[in-house]
Amino acid sequence: MGTNDDDIPAVSDQEWARFMEQAAAGPGQAPQEPSARARMVTARLRAEAAEPPGWRTGPAWQEREGRGRGKRRLKAAAAVVFIAALALITLRPELVIDRVTGKAAQNDEVREPLAAETARPTAAPSTLPPDQPTLKEPFKGSPALQWADGAAGIEVPEAEAVGGMSKERVADALENAKQFLVAANLDPATLRGERPAAALALLDPKLGDELGRLEQSLAAPTKENDPLNLFTRIKPTELKSVGDVVKVRGRMWVEPGKEAGQANVLTDYTFVYPFVKAKPGAEQVERTIVRREITFSVADPGKWQATAGKLWLEKVGVNLANSGCDIYDGFLHPVFDEDTPTGPTPSGTPVDPYDRSRSTGTGGQEGCGTLSRS
């Protein structure tokens, strides 16, 4: 058994959870990390016009400045839990025996991946021990630990004929929607700020002005025309991804369009990105959580002005959690301890960025808000 910085015996998060679950007094409640750094923005894109973002929340600087005090409080809480664990071991020595003999390792803490999401959840994921992410474990303390890795998390449902569109056309639309999401959110070139050519190539040239606005957003981002509405991008000179894994959770489904010969592919996915500063020796890991709800529309070219095998953007909603809320340069800006406080003061009820039980268009507020965890 190792020790932490305060010479207190260290036990894994899962072991503490198991101890507390088995305690006679019932499970205790772990302290929650006061992350509270977020940006959220809702946008709606239609073929005719793009509407400006609806709401966003941003970094809570006062929370960040108090992180040192928070760590001390967490260490004190850990000491209390350790004492409780010793009492439990006195009553249940087999817990330690299993650990020493290796039996516990067989059940240990590699969390099983979650089954694919088939409907909107009814509640947020349960709270985990408030562990800080590390270079070796960038998803530590996050519900995303059990989420799928990368493109594997974007599962295409079985195609059926919908809205007068054949099964084959629907299947093609579903596959193209997945490829767009992969190119826009997971492709390394897109992530490091390059033009998302593969994603743009999947959009119908007949979108016209809408395609022009997307190209303009990439060339000269503004608050009203922000490429982060559709594409995840960072500056390689400022940030570096931790590892090669982006955690993904969500679902995709099909509904009839407004008219015969039209169908909509609806997608709702959350992406979790771990970053460090792009400088030698950087160790602090910060996660940015991006949730995108995108409705793609497809139509029968024989009945409508549409290009076979291409997608239309019907509607887009996006929440960006842990990125400077007053910066509109087209790149993510997660907040680190060393960053100088800037921008508006955060306020409002903390939002859980892992909560997928509500739409991106609900629960927001004007100005900068806070996160309950990151």
C-alpha cells in the first residue's frame, strides 16, 4: 500500500467506494470537485440562415483561485474516510485479506464499459470520488471513464425506410452522419485547427450561403459565426491532447422529414477531451466536455433540390464546458491554475456537463456560469 503526499496510506478510489458501500452506516457522500469552469453555447443552423448562440457559461475564477484550499479540504476528508475504513476493516477483515491474496484484484476496478445509449437518460451519471485527472489517467474521476473510445462510441442504428426514403438511402445518410461527426470531433487534423475538409465534403453543395458561412467562420471566427458550433479545434501552440483517446457517449436515430421524400438523422453526442499546456514539463490535465445535438436532413433528389449522398444541416445545438466564455477565436480554451483571470465573473447554479438527460437548449443562462464537475 503506497502513501500520498501527506504520508497517509493511499487506497484506490474504487476501494474507498467499496468500503463505504459495505459500511454498516450506509454509503457516505464523497466531496464534489468544485470544478465550475465552463462555456456553453446553443446555436441553431438551418439551410436558410444561422441564428446566433443562445446561452453560455464560463470559467469560475474564484473557484480556481481556491483550489489549494479545496485540496486541503479533500485531504482532510480523505483522513476521515481512512479512519472509517480502518473501523470497517476491524469488522470486515476479509476485505484486506482479499486484497493481500489478490482476490480483490480480480474484481478490481477496471470499470466495465457502459452499454450503448438507446434513449435519452433520465438523470445525470452518479457522482464519483473527486479525483484529479493525471497524464496516465486523464479520465480519472469522470463518468467518461466507462464511455467508449473515439469512433466506437458513434454507433449507427439499423436502417429502415423512413419518410418516403428507401432503406438504402437512409443507411447511406446514417453512415455519412457518422463520418461527419468523426471528421468534425475526432479527426486529429480538425482538432489541431486545420480546415475540416472531410466533414465539409459531406455537406450538400446546394447549401449555398450556409457553406459560405461555415468557411467564413473558419477563416475569421466571430461570436455570431463560431466554428466551435460544429468543429472541435485547439491551437497546437497552446494545448496538447493527453493520449490518443477521446471519450464518446450518445446516440443516433432517424425520423421522417417535414415532407414526403425527406428524412432527418438526429444525433446527440458528448465528447470528452483531456488537455495539457503545450510546453515542456506540463502536468496539469484539464478536460473540456463538448456536447453536440445535430439534425442532418436528406431528401430524394428526384423530388427535391438535393444532391444524392450529401447532408443538409437542419439544426445544431452545442454546449462547451470548460472553455473561456468570452473568447471567440474559433478554438477551445480550457482553464488552468496558472492562467490569469480574465473575462466576466461566473455566476448561477452549477451545471453538470455529463448530464445528458436534458437538451442542449435547456438549463442555460446569460453570461458566464459554473460547472459542478469537469
